[in-house]
Amino acid sequence: MARTLAAWLTGIGLIASTPAAAQDVPMALRDSVPIGSNGLCEAQIQSPTQADGLFDRHYAIICQDASISVGSLVVLPSRSPDQVFAAFSADGRDCTQAALTGMTPGISNARAFACTQPGSTLNRLLVIGTTGAGHTIAAEGIAVYSDALRLGVATLATDREVAGTVDIPLTMAGDASAFARAQAEAISAQSALAEAYRRANAGNYAEAAEFFSASAGALDGRSATEALLNSALQQSNLGNYLEAALLFIDIRDVLGEDPILHRLARNFEAIDALNRGSAAEAIMTLDMPLPANTSSIQELRQMQVSSGLAERLAAENGNAISGGTGQLTGGERAQLLDAQALYIRASALRSQGLPQQARSALVDARSQLLDVRGGRIVSVLWLRAQVLSEIAEIDERDGQLGAAEALHREAVGMLEAYYPGSPALASAQAQYAGYLARNGREGEALSLYRSLVDTAGTKPAASLRRLLAPYFSLLAERGGQGTAAEMFTASQLLLRPGLAQTQAVLARELSGGSDEASQLFRQSLNVGRGIEQLRAQISQASLDAAGTQSAAPGSDMAQLRQQLDALEVRQLELQQDLARYPRYRVVEDGRMTLADLQGTLREGEAYYKLVMLDEATYAIFASPHTAQAFRIDAASDAIARMVDDLRDSIAVELAGQTITYPFDMPTARALYAELFGQLGEAMAGVGHLVFEPDGALLRMPINLLVTDDASVERQLARAAGPEGDSFDYTGTAWLGRDVRVTTAVSPSSFRDVRNSPASDARIEYLGLGQNQPVTETSVAAAQTAQGAGRAERCQWSAAAWNNPIAATELRAAETLVKSEGSNAAVLTDAAFTDTALLAMDQLDEYRILHFATHGLVTAPQPDCPPRPALLTSFGSGDSDGLLSFAEIFDLRLDADLIILSACNTASEGGLVASREAGIGGSGDFALDGLVRAFVGAGGRTVVASHWPVPDDFGATQRLVSGIFSAQDGETTTEALRQAQLGLMDDANTSHPFYWAAFAVVGDGTIPVRR
């Protein structure tokens, strides 16, 4: 199934009467309070203490890029400002009165104090004042977050959102998930569970997953199991299916006979099946009988479900009257979950082409939802809205247009009231816009789509690929440069590889303007990753203690928490230092206009952006002066089949051997015609093409496409002759014969790489490779000593190390570099170890790094998670003979060019590797593996391979030698093209297997030699 289901049921609190809309809820009744207008900081309410008065409130201030609270807010009606000042000063801090910059609405007699604390280098600020109601209100925290302190006070004092910009130091490395993790850590486990449901209801799946994970690690018993179930579902919604499957397997053993947990598990595993495209499996899961004593709704109605958070949930939705809420009975919650099961069944039936059966299930689901407390349960409004939208789509198909539109409007109105600005609302609006587009109301549809895109801002989401498909279809039908600009803007809302963010962070680091600034930035990045790594270890240890997951051996919880505490303080110290550099206080909008992109391009260049939306594929083509957008005739799945056919004719791994077949020339020609046929003469003057692939084309370089029919006919005739040679492709008009190709992953990341300053490295070249062979005994001993906590089946055997790649290409490159008078070095054998590389403090002195070794980018066994790594020799200490994804991130590089001459180094990374490296994203896109790691380490442009690079006929050595034979100032893509021409025109190496593996990722105009 193409869509991700998101029908969440909290079942924790309910509203007994119709509550006020979400936007009308006062700040005093919210658990999460936004600070400022730019979404960088929030205040999270804290649990009351015994010393608090009835109306006292305490909040922790959480800001992006800070893993712990940067300050606190308090509202203390029963205490005077002097008493509050005395309380803040009780820990020995030294405070002197300071000027209060900026207006602070809603408070009078405001005073500010600059404070220092014994043993701390952090400068702090204390702001105290009185509200119009006479309540004392105060903010205290790190002084560089003064905007957050001031606006936080104003927000609580006025009891409304106060507009304003929060100006804070930022690396921009943290994503929404990291921000959510910090927020979840700042509140109680029960509050985190409630917040997780709220965010899931609103469609913020990645953020919800972090709150569920935090609550699961801190809760116990039934609540912990429920949180873990939700964590598993959120991973599935994010496309992390292996992670979800492992969690579901572990949870089954702890469900017991709990009727609610069994229903949750049934529904969530069915949704997981739909997410994976298996409707039949989803229906089979729903049809499985529940265990005895868990199925009777009537019996369950007598069982009460604990709901300690009901009052708080009610208050957040506008009904703070005591007694205005009640507890759901077990039967009521079971009925809601059974209604959810009906919705899931309907979705599966629709995907199987059974719309009337689906409609019947949806009508039953709607009836059951309305039957529980008259439908006044806010926590299932999203499910009700989705049911309405699904019925509307079926009614539209049956020609019931009036009924369909009414249902769409009802769904949108419901979500506008209770989840404004949420992904859930965006989904309902997009479904309604699609209805309008399909029924001849193009103007209304375009207006609604444009509003949706503007509201979405810079928050890409996986679900938008389905939701925006009708919008792109409308735009493609209109044509023209204006349409191209609009499609280009909307396309940037689609989820892109994590590499794009890593490139943007590197560009931000390099923009600091001084070595000191760059070093501080790098330290802050490393500390942030260290914090995420420790949190992952602590979470793993907590799960082990709960008996639900296998833990990393040797985990010492107390020591891990001590290390985490120290790193969190160090992070704040680095943020304070970074604040001295204005460049790092600028919040960058990751979006570009089409005009911005065209201004980035040079004469003779063009940018080709591919967009795959469900079944349809679109292209945006821009040169410095013109642009066009169009729909590609071939469907997305047809293009995927073409890519698979081409890949299979290039290189297939069988029994450890790489097998090459005759290249599929007709398909290469057909794919070129699909992608470029509509451009006509627009490609004629393009010498450098920046190609942003999507979908299956992330897995293949496009320089091997064939640009004319004559080449296909000639090769077929050559192969059919009496002396036919089906492996001779000389004379073929490959796209890469005349066009230099750079691979980009987003327009803004391409701009960022292009605008980054060049490397300051003093040494031109460092080559690394040719590991030392090992024995099984030595490998096993090293892996045991390292204590990686991985199952034995997930470790590599000695065979991986016993076929080292010879250093021939490294020596050839070294000779060429030195022949031009530049410095170069090569590390092989015992000098090429993981521990030696990690210990080198001068790697940033090399402008080009060239690895010629095996890349381990898959997993040793199918049930093991991939952990991309480069194979090295074994060193001393805790060496494992691998330079892992996380360890590559730890390297300190300042390189213009990284060359990865290894197996399939342009592949994906995976969720486990991303977590072990302490970075965001699932890592499931191609290029999110070793390429992303080297960019994160400081490599501007990476040359990576899409399949195992060949040794036959000296092909790879000839390519590399050709690259390093470049003239001064010659670009990387031109040097690679020139080297490839020599192989294209040699019958022995004319098959794309020999010359087309490498892709230049970043900006191919970076010169090889300066």
C-alpha cells in the first residue's frame, strides 16, 4: 500500500463535553508552551514539588541543538519577587543587576541579573517581574539564550503566544527528532507518554517516536509495554521496518492476557503490514482470534482503565472544569480499538480493489467511534477525520460528489479546530484538494495546495509524496517557467537523503570565517553526537533491565549517566562560545526558489531534479536562463524496473563472485528517452549536468544511458555477426561521453557545497588501502576483546580481510601527484589500521583522501542490520579492523575530494548505523552510508561507486590514473570523463561495468589539482 496509516488512539483521557478548539487553549493549561515565532524553543511543564502552592507552575526551557534544559520559567502567585530572587541565589551563585534588553510584555517592575555559579564557566541570566494579576514570574538560564528567557516570561505573563525571534547559537545538525528527544527527557515519563500520543494524533510520527521511546525507558509494567508498542509502530511509519519487526517480536512475550495490549498489538502489526504493502497480511493479522478472556466487549465494559492524566489532557483541550472528564472503561477503549481495526481493514480492502466492502467497514468504524461517549473524545478526532476522508474518496468514485465533498469539508474542519498546522490537517486538506482537482475545480485545488505548501514551511514528510501527486499533475498540465518555479518550491517538501542535511551542516561549519570558529563548531557537533550515542546506550541498558531487548554487554548505567551529564554541560559551554560568532546565530531556510538555483548555475550547466510521487514521475530542468517542468511518461514502478534490469546486466553477486552480463542497451536507450526526450534542444548546450535523482535512480549513475538509437542498432548488429561480441560497446553514444555529471541530493545542499570555501590543507594526497590478511582465530579474538555487543552471526569472518585490494592504484596516484611537485603519502599494510587512522591528528592536512579497500555496506546475515564500514588492517588495543560509519564521522578532515574505490560505496546507511553515529535520519536512502559519513567528517565532494569496482584489464587503476593526470584547474567531473573515454573506446573495457561505477557527489567542478 502506498500510504502510511496514522490512526492513533490515546485511550488515556477523554472529554465529556465538546471542548474548545486547540488554538483557544490558554498557555496556563498547556504542557508544551511555544516560545517565539521561529520554533526553536519550547517550555515543558514540570511535575510539582511538595513545596509548591496549588497554582505554582514550573517549566523547563528546551531549545534546538541543546540536549538539556537551557533554563527555567516559574509562575509563583504566592511568593514575592524578593523571595524568588533569594530562592535562585540560595545555591551560592553571584548575581549583579543588569540591563534588560527588549520589551517584556505582560510584566511590570521587571529586573534582570547577570549571574555566575561556583565551579561553572556558564554565564547565566535571571529575569524577575510581576504579572497584571500580581503573580511573580521569573526566568533563569544560560545568558546566550536571553531571547528565549525574555519571550518565555512574556508568553506566560500574557497567557498567549508572543511573536518574536529567538536568536540562539545553532549548528543546525539536530532535526525535529533530536529536539523532541530533548523535550521528552525534560518531562516525566507519564507526561512523555501523553505528549507522544498527542504528537502521533497530529501526524508528527518522528517526534512521537522519541516521546514513546523516552517513556518506554522510564515506565514499567503495562504502560511501558504500551509505549514500546507505539515505538514499534512509529518506526514502521517512518519506514524502519526491520527495527519495527524486532520490537514487535520482543513485545509479544510480555502481552500476557491484557485485552487492550492485545488489541493494540493486533492493530499496530496490521498497520505495519500495510506500510510494507502487504494488504493480505494485514487482513490475516486482523482475523487472528484474540486470546481467551480478551474478546468480549460487554465483559470489558466493567473494567476501568487507569487515567491519571485525564484532568491534564482535558485542560489542554479547553475543559478545565473538575469532573468534566472521566475514565474510559476497558470496554470503551476496546471498542475504540476495534473501530480502529475496522478502519485498517477498510484500507486493506481498498488496496485490494474492494471499495464497497471497504466502505461498509468504514461506516461501521464511524458508528463505533460515535457510540463511545457520543463521539466527544478528542483523542480519536484524527481517526474520525481519516474515516470521513476515506468514505469521501469511495463516494466520489461512485459519483456521489455532493456527499463526498461534505465529508471532506467535515474532516478538514474537525482538524482545523483541534490540530491546526499539523501533518494530520495537511493530509486532510490535500485529500480535499485532490478531490477538487479531479472534478474540474482546478483553481480551488491549486489555491488549497499552495496554502498547504506555504504552511508546511521547511518540514519535509514522507506522506507528502502521495498527497502532492494531484498538485504536480495540475502543474505539469499547465507548463511554463512559472509552473516550473511552483513545482520546484513544492518538491523541496519531499523527504530527501540525510546526506543533504550533513552537507548543509558542513557548509555552515566552513562559513564561520576563522579556524577557531570552525573548530568550536566541529567540537559542538562531536559532543552532540556523543550525547546521542550515550542516550542510545542508556536506552539499550534500560530495555535490557526490563527484559524486553538484548543489551550491550558491560553496560554500566551509572558510568554512562555520569558521562552523559558531563557531555551535556560541555555542550552548553560550547554553545556559549559559538554565540560569539554571528554567523552561527543565523537560522537558515533550507528552501530555495528556482531563481536562486538558476543564480547558482554557471553557463553551460543545467540542474535536473527528478521527483517520484507514487505512480507518477516528474522532472524539473533548469539552466541559468530557462526552466521547464514536465511529467515523464513512464510510471515510477516502470522506471524502477528499468533501473533493476540495467543493474542486473552490469553486476550481480552470486556465491561471492561478481558476474557481468551483456549490457541492456535497449533499456538504457529507453530510459534516456523517458528522462530527456521531452527536453529537445535544451540539452544541446549542456556540458555539466547536475542530476538530483529520486527513487530507484539513486542507485545508478545516469552517465551510462544511451543518447541515440544508432548506438543500439550498431551494437545489436555487432553481437549478431558470425564473430559477434556482445561485450563490445565501443562507439556508443553514452550520456557520459559528452556530458559531465554531478550527483546532488537537494538544490540547497548543492548550493551549500558550491559556496563553501576550498580546503586549506597543505598536503595534496593521502592514499590508504591494502589491508593485511588475518586468521579466523585472530579475528574472533579481536571481536571478543572489542565487546561490540553484537551477535556472533552479525560479525564478519576472516574471509572479508583475506582478499585485500592491491595498492597499485594508490601508488600510481602517488607517483602522478609527486611528479607535479606536490606532496603525497600512502598508508598500507600494518600502517593502515582503524586505530592508527583514528589517532591521526593531521588528517585535515590532506586535500585529497583516496581509499582503495573493501567497503562492507551490507550485513553479514539477512537478519542483521547493515553497518557500513571500510575494511582496514587490525591494529592494537580495541581495533576491529573496520573503519565504521560512526568512526568515519569522528575523523577530522578538511578535504576537497574523497575517493572511495571500493564496493558499492554509494549505498544506504541504515537506522542502526545512524544511531550508533549519533545522527538523525533513518539512513535508508542510497548515498546515506559511507558518502554521508565522509561528508560529515569534512569531505566536500565524494567520488563513490555504485557496484564493486573491477580489477580486470586494470580498469579501476586506469580510471584513477586518468583522474590524477588532470591538468591544473581541471574539474573532477571532467577528469573522470576523460579517464572514462579511454575505457569506453577500448573493446575490453567498453562495458559500463568497467567505466561507469563512479559517481561524483557534491560539486563536480571542484578541481582535482590546484
